[in-house]
Amino acid sequence: MSLIRIIVSAIYVVAQVLLVRPSLVEGRQTRNLLTGTLGHHHDTDLPRFAEEIQNVTVSVGRDALLACVVDNLRHYKVAWVRVDTQTILSIHQNVITQNPRISLTYNDHRSWYLHIKDVQEVDRGWYMCQVNTDPMKSRQGYVQVVVPPSIITKETSTDMVVREASNVTLTCKATGYPEPYVMWRREDGKNINYNGESVNVVDGEVLHIVKISRLHMGAYLCIASNGVPPSVSKRVSLRVQFPPMLSIPNQLEGAYIGQDVTLECHTEAYPNSINYWTTERGDMIVSGNSVSGDKYEAISTDSGYNKYMMLKIRNVGPKDFGSYKCVAQNSLGGTDGVIKLDGKSRNDNKKDNL
């Protein structure tokens, strides 16, 4: 046993003796006049607790207050004791503990208040209010210290870039009291394709995706909550790499001499691909350059990993008929698609308008 524990135990024993002594003296002085024997006061003469000590729930860092209300205290004394450690906190009007966060106030010799400032988790537990009657009377109250959730950064996944068809595991760890509930969801609110089902939320610390696809790409939120505000979240960006893929709505386009025509090509790729058009001879088409002039206008619109390509050919002439190729390339590979532009007569155009 350490020296400090011995000293604390000694103080506790002495204090208990001091607390009990008045009741013993009172007992000796109380004599039954009919029998001449020693006796005790009736219960109605002894101190009594006016109410139960209310349990307190407080967030860490806030202040807690326990109230002990005693009627008919007279010359008896009140003490506050930490039950689990048997530490004496106060004896009557004196604070005994060396904990600077604990203080005592009292009112009319009836209400005795134990104050705990800047409550910490170590303060969680039972507290006893004692009155030194013989036998001792006491009441207990519980201080519940709750802690808002906090995400453990070192044990939580960060932004990831993975190859399509691989397995991915996102992990999120959180602390708090009570133990936080952790869930995953997409930041954009879309459902998650998870274990063959489309779900909005995945419960638990781990989000494990088998054979990830480009549809899983996006930002995910790990959210931790335990009923103690505020809830917290961590954002994890998930990027899925795959080589370019290409689709062409119309592989055959027709135009008459002098008409403007637009060719369309859709691509998907991550990392973002380099997209361009070439002629049948393999020459790259650059919009508005000195060679092509205003003949061509190439437009590209991005939406995530999708890219929408258009090639507008103005004032189509006989030399413009033939094949055009849209090309997409990134670090993982490349792909291309061919669109054939055929000529049609004015009569064909009139038929189309009928």
C-alpha cells in the first residue's frame, strides 16, 4: 500500500469517528426516565432526508451539481463521499478533497450542494451524502458523464484510388460514451450497390465492397452518433480507375451538300481521358485551327467520368463524306469508334421532311 493510500485511509477513519461521535454522545445523554436505562432519540427527532438525490447526466467539460437535502439536521454533520474509491470529499462545511474542481455550497443548514466543475470521465460514478447518526444515514446519486462522438483519424480510411473489379474496404473508428453508432452513406444521397442489394445506408464501422465498379465512384460519409450532440462525420473520396469505354449513338450519318451535320460520341474513363477526332486519313481534327478554319467545331462536355463529344461539320461538301473516328485514351489504355458520313440528295431530304 502506497503512503498516499495509507494517509487517505487514516483520514477517512478519523473523519468517520468524528462524524459518528455526536450521535454516541447524544445516545449517552438520552436516558429513559421511567426505567433509568440509556436510550436513543425517537426517529422523529433524528435528521431525515427530505428527498432522494437526483442522478445527473452531464456532457464532459460541463459542470455537475448534486443536491442533498436534510431536515432536522440540528448538531449532526453532513459529508459527501465518492463511493467507488471511498474518498471523502467534504465534511460539513469543509472541503476535504484536494481536487480543485470540487466545491461545496449549503443553504440554511438544510441543503448541501456538491459542485463538480469541468466534469471528466473519471468523475463518472456514485456519490454518497452521509449524516453521522447512529447508525449512519445516507443517500446516493449517480453522475453519468457522456461524451459526444469523435472519429479516430488514425484508424479511419482516407481517400482511395482503386482499380475496377478489385475488392475495397473502408473503415471508420469512433469513440464516445455511450459507444457511438457508426454508419456509411454516399455524400450525394444515392444508393450503394452493396452485397447485391441497393441500400441507402450501411451500418457498422466497415464498408466492404466486392468487385467494385465505376458506379461506386464518389464521396462517402462515415457518420458517428450516440445521442450526445453533435454527431460527427468523415468524408472519404473513392475513385475507381478503368480504361476508356466508348459508345456511338449513330454509326451512320447522312447529309446533303451544304448542310451542317453533327457527329456524337460518348466515352467513360478514369483517370480522365484525352479525347479527339480524326479524319478517314488519320489526321487529327482541331477545332478552329489554321488548316481547318471554321470547317469543324469540336465540343466536349464532362460529367464525372463521362464525356460527351460532338463534332460539328459546317457546309458539308463532297470531300467531307467518309469515315470519322472519335478517340479516347488514358494511362490505362485507349479506344476508338468510327462514324460514317454519307451523302444524300435533296430528294432524300424532302422525303425525310414528309
